Amino acid sequence: MRINSLFGRNVVSLFLISGVLAMLAFVVEPAVSPGFAQGFNKGPVDYDALFKEGLKRRGKLLNLSGKKIGDEGIKRLIASGVLEKVEKMDLRYNEITAVGAGLLSEMSPLPKLKVLILRHNILGDAGSLALAKSGSFPNLEEIQLGWTETRDAGALGFGDTKNFPKLKKLDLRGNFLANKTKDELKKSLAHLKSLKLF
């Protein structure tokens, strides 16, 4: 009986020790992607390296999704000159606020840009209205503004604007829109191929 009891304790002890060692290995050497690790890095961000890494398809696609570049990153992106050939720009999950949206809306026009993805940022009405009034995207065909804390005023800005003559798709899902606003947008933007409000 005593032998079985000792054997059981040793097995439990070995199990606990191996679990602790596994946790220590994870803490010492976490397996995270460079973009995710950016949030833990307290040193200076190498924006040029991020932008270069995000450029694909001979400069036609810029994917910065999840890089958390924020408004400062938007400022640096505009100044970098990498946007010249970009046709599709993915800026999801970047902690961009109305300030960053304002910077985008005031930059020199990007005639080649067709798709702008800004989902899951913190634009609010001020940011969405700035984009709706912008002349920076004359050939934009699709803009994704889902889950950006946009409310009625920001959404209605897109119903009133004439700045996107080639717009085919607008995504405003996950925002705080009244039913009346949704009905108005369905009427004023009935010409769009895709209008996502829910």
C-alpha cells in the first residue's frame, strides 16, 4: 500500500513539474507574430520596416492589419511615399482615431486607391465625417468602416457626399445606427452594389 501511495505522489509531482516547465518555456520564448509583439515592444517603432513588410503585389496592396500603428503611424505612412501605387489599403485593428482619419482625409489625392479598409478602429462620427468629405480618394470603389464607433451623423455623411463617384461597396456594420438612419442610407445609397448596415 505504501509503495502505491509513493508512486502516486511521484506521478503527480512529475506532472506538476512538467506543467510548470512548459509554462516557463512559453513565458521565456512566446510564440507570437511580429505584428502582435509590436504591442509589447516599448522601444521605438520602425515604421519604414512595417510599411515595407506590408507592401505586396509590386506595391499595389498595403496590408497593415493588426500592426497597431495608431495616428502617429498614419502620419508617418502619409509622409513615407509608399502609397503612390497602392490600390488596396488594409488598416484594420490599428487603433486609428478621428485624428488619423482626419490626416487620411487631408492628404494628397490617391487616384489609384480603390479599396480602403478601416474596420475595427475608433473613428467615431468625426473620423467618418472627415472621410466622407474628403477629396483624397477620387476612384475609391469600396470603403469598409464596420465597428468604428460611427453613429448616425458619421454614417449619413456618406449618404450626402458626392466625393465618391465610383463607390460600389460601403460597409458600416457593427456601428451605432438608428433604424431611421439605416432607412435613409438604403434610399440615398440604393445605387451601390453592396451596402452593409447590419
